[in-house]
Amino acid sequence: MQNVVFTQLSIPEVRQLLRQELEQFFTDRPFVSSTSTLPIEDLYTRQETAQKLKISLPTLDDYTRRGIIRGCRVGRRVLYRPEWGGPV
């Protein structure tokens, strides 16, 4: 990125420069969706995930908190995708 001096630019010129930089920033990076493509019915509950992994709920909570297994918060619930919860 090049250095830009804003002292001689008008507000519309600054806006245009920022717009161009943001467009370039987002076009250079691939889009990664943060939303799940699975329907909520295909997600596992905490109990189902713990059963499949043969671990207790406190252990599952600990693994989730430590980032070993990723949970997906849906409202007040934490659900798990099949590939996050181990073999199906």
C-alpha cells in the first residue's frame, strides 16, 4: 500500500480513496462464509456429540473452551457439526 498525504485532499477525495482501497482489499481476498451450510437439524447437540466421542459433558465443555473441538452457538445452545465432533 502506498502512503497518502491527506492535507491537500477534500472530503469527497478522501472518501473515494478509502472506497478504492477497501474494494481492492476485499477483491484480493477470497470470501469465506462464517455461516453454516448445514441445516440446524444436521448439527449435533452437546449430549449427542459427547456420546459419539465417548466423553463426558464437562470434558466436551473443556475441549470446546480450549479450542480442541469447535462449537457453534445457535441462540443459547451450543451445537456441533459432524466433522467437528469426530467420526460419525
